[in-house]
Amino acid sequence: MSTRKKRTTNSRTKKTRDREDRELENEIRESIVESSNPNPIKRALKIKQFQWTDKQKEFFKVALAENTKIVFVKGPAGTSKSLLSVYCGLQLLNNKTISDIMYLRSAVESSESRLGFLPGSADEKLRFYNLPFLDKLDELVADATSERLEKEGRISMYPVNFARGMNWKSKCIILDEAQNSTKKEITTVLPRLGEGTRCFILADPMQTDLHRKELQGGFEDVLKTFSNEESQSWGIETFEFTEEDVMRSALVKYIVKKLRQG
């Protein structure tokens, strides 16, 4: 292929991608309806865009649909579950549908990393534990924007066991690493969801750190309970990524595939 033809092909490919990105952004805007959010964001966010795959675009359509209230997201490591959910939270924030994003994670420790032995105050220890959320936030917005969101109380991070007694209205709740949450913890989160709240529950059942066998499988049990048409009519959706959707690297895709084969 000549250099001129190659440039023309690349130019057309870029134009096609740009058009698809604009179409996706328009679909997202149309799918989000403003709620009776009492505390909308005042300054619009500039959210970074990526070359989303067809599967990721399919996820956005489900996650940001007007009637969607809860999305159970299952998939192996490297499928961008957390990034996609934070992206949706930022879009909902930008469109004034919600007032803030709350990131929850079970305080389950791996065999090597004990939370109590980490340096610093309790807040500093929890911040270390919530680095995955902060990393995704930094991927999607500028550092100054991330700092502003935290300063304005637009983002917050808590261990999942802090949910008891709370009442969440007009929030985006992201329960990450839900394979490390017990069934009791997950079912404690769900009744907290008030008007105007969107919830994402993310899990990779292959990566549980729950050492007691009787505590494992909580996510799968709850997922099974709500995987039916009746639940869907109430705005409860399920979405699954597979090893074919791994985006982190070709090596991770291979590793996940081999591990699943056992």
C-alpha cells in the first residue's frame, strides 16, 4: 500500500472512530434524565474519552439507561469493570442526575497485607485501601478536577460495613471487589438505596480473599436472586464480561484464560 493510500485509510479510520465517539456521547446524554437532585454539580467536568469496545458501549447503554437502578457486573481481572463504573458515575454527575459518588469496598485483607499494619492514621490507611478508585478517577479526569471533587464532597470512600443505617439519595454507589463481601454485607447495602440513586456492584469470583469457605459466594448468591425478568422490570440489571473482554494486556488475557481452564 502506498504512503498516500495508507494516510487516507488512517484518516478515514480516525474519522469513523471520532463519529462513533460522538454518537456514544449523544446516546449517553439522551439516556440520562435529570432527577430531583437537590445538590447538582455546578461546574461541568471534562471527562477523558477512550476507544471503547463494542462490549463496553453495550455496558454504557445498560448502565446509563433511564430505568436502570442497580447493575451487577461480573467479570475477570482486566476487563475494566471499575473504570467503566467510575466513568458512568462521572457522566451521571456531569448530567446532574446524582450529587456525588460513593466508593465502597469490603475491608477484607489478603494473607500478606494487613490493614492494621499499614503506616499512618485510620484515614490514611483507608485511603491506601481505596487507591484503585483514585487511580481510575485520575485516568478519567485531570488531577485538579479530582482534588476539587474531593474537596466539594462529590466523592467519598468507605468500608462496606459502614453502610448500615445510611440512607442514600441521588448518589452513585460503587461497591467494588464484591467477591470479598459476604452475602450479609451486600444485602446490607441494597436497602440503603434511596430515590435517584444508581448502584454498581462489581465482582470477579475468581479473586476472593474470603478465607472461610462458608462466607464465600455471597455475590453469586445475590446475583442469582436478581437474574430474572421481574428484577429487570424494577431496574435491576446484570452484565457479564468474559476473558475475551480483557483489555489490560494480551498476557493478562492469556493468564485469565488458563486460570479459568483450571
